Amino acid sequence: MKSHHMISILTLLSLVGTASAFEQPKVYDLKPNERILILGDSTTHDGNTVGGYVRLVDQAIQEQVPDRKAAIRAQAGYGAPLVPERPDKRQTMAEWLQPVLDHPNAPTTVMINLGLNDSKGGEANVPTYEKWVRQYVEELRAIKLNVVLCTPTLWGGLKQTKSYAEAVRRVATDMKCPLIDLYDSHAAAFEQKKSVTRDGTHLNTAGEVLSASTILHAFGLKAEWKKYQLRISARRNGYSTGVEGWCGGPLTGNSKSVLVEPALPEVKPELESPKGRFGHYNTLWICNWPTEQAAYAPGTKVTLRLDPDSGRIFHHWADFDGLVPKDAPATLTIVMDGHKGVDLSYEMPVNEKGK
């Protein structure tokens, strides 16, 4: 008989709710047919996968204000800084966005969530970073787009991104931009020793919920969901192979490695990629998500197991939220009492050459 393991987990919503003394005020009213485009880095790329902050915000919008028909999407680049590497060769925001401005789902608002990779330049890079934040706000407003600014989250602690967050606050004050203070939100969790990252920078499930909650409060919405998303990632011999499925997710049906029961229909957006390059963003995608994100009803029992036809050898289950026991067996059952994220560690068979 195959072994099953049942885990009943305190909801991540409750965990996040006690993690932060910071309260993000409402700073922006969602308008009917609002289309918000987030410019971000690898944390936003993760946020655009199942269980990520972009998906969670979009789901809450659809559940809480469906009559407004608003939506939030993301454009993310790995290692993307805000400051252009070649200012003399870059496209302006107007030039980059021009191919999609006439599209039915063209953005009406741009949210800038960049600064983590810029912070690797230290204090000396802050003035240049602040200059370009101002430049982008001016360029976006020149083409009649609303702008919302986000302070960067943390990189290994409070110090590295602090001055960059202060720079964004100055720009928001001077240029009268709505400000979502992700830095203060995550700093409060850090100071209370709450785990909200996988590696000091990239968010675990609790961190994704925390960022989503902060953005929802900025929109005057509740950090509440009627259904819960499940993120499954995989790592081979200790090295991450990322969140599985289309474009990093969602893994809601059978994946490359994991069989999920009950499975949900895989959510694949329609994609359009007009030509254009802006910094690390090779193309500009218009993602038309369905109005409902793939998620489980509260209390649903979901069983996960390695696909025996995948050619992979199960090693162990893990997570970055500390909720899955180290000795959890190969067949794992979890209760969806909150947004969840688990990690499958596997090995590949040794071939004849011992590799």
C-alpha cells in the first residue's frame, strides 16, 4: 500500500497577518477596465507564476470587484535593473509600449517594482537610480499612463535596499505618485524574524502573500481569497529547476514531474509579443488571463506524487515555509487551508558511465 501523509497547515494568511506591524494605506482607486502592467525583475517573474503575488492580486481583484473588470499583469526580466545599461541605445517608454497601446488589453497603468538588482551597486548608485525613476515617470505620463511606484523589498537584510526605498519615496512625494511600500512591509516581517524568502531575496509562499496583501491594501481591498493557489517547484540533486509548467507555472494539472489529484485545468494566457526591447525586456507580452485563476476551494485535500513515468527518482519533499516535515513520504497529501508552496527534490538515474 502506498504511503500517504496528511498535513493540516495553519493558513499562510494568518501567518502573514501576524508578521507585519506595517499597515499599507490605500493610495489608489481601481478604475473600471483598469489594466495594470508591473515592470519587475526575477521576483516579479516568480510573482507571475501560480501562487505568486501578481496572480494572487489578480485573483483577489476578480473575487472582490468583478464589476470593475480590472486586471493586473507583469513584465519581468531576470536580473533586470531599473537603470539602463546603455542609456544612449535604449528605447523610451513610449517607443517600447507603442506596439501595444492600441491593443484592447493595453495597459492603462504601469506599476514600477524595480530596484533589487540596482541595489548591488551600493550607495554610489542611488542618485543614478533615483534619476531614472523620475525619468520613467515622466515618460509614462507623457503617453497618458498612470504610474504607481513600489519600493524594493529586501536583499539579505534591511541595509542593501534601504536607500533605494528612500529614493522611491522621494520621487513619489515630489511627483505625486501613489506609493506601495513593499520595503516597509517586508522589513517589518524581517524584524519579527518571519520567514518570507527562500534565499534572502526571492519570495517563498508567505512572502508572495505578504507582497500581494500590501498591494491589495494599497488598492483599498482586503487581503482575502475565496480559493487558494498551489505552487509546486522542483530541484534536481539540490539544484533548482524552477516552478514547473508553462512559463514557470502554473502547476495545477499533471506536470513534468508531479501528478496532482485533483488536478485543475492548466491556465495558459493568450500571448502577443510585439517587437521591441526595453533594457532586459526582450519583448512586451500582452497576457490575457482568464477571469478566474486556477485555485482550490478551502479544505480541498490535494495529493502529490512523483510521476513514475518521468524517469526521475524521488528524494524528498521540502518547502521554504517550514511546513512540510522532512520525513514526508513520496505520496503527500496537503489540505488547502491557505495558499501553499511545496518543493520536490529528485535525482536522475545513474547511466552506464556513472553520470
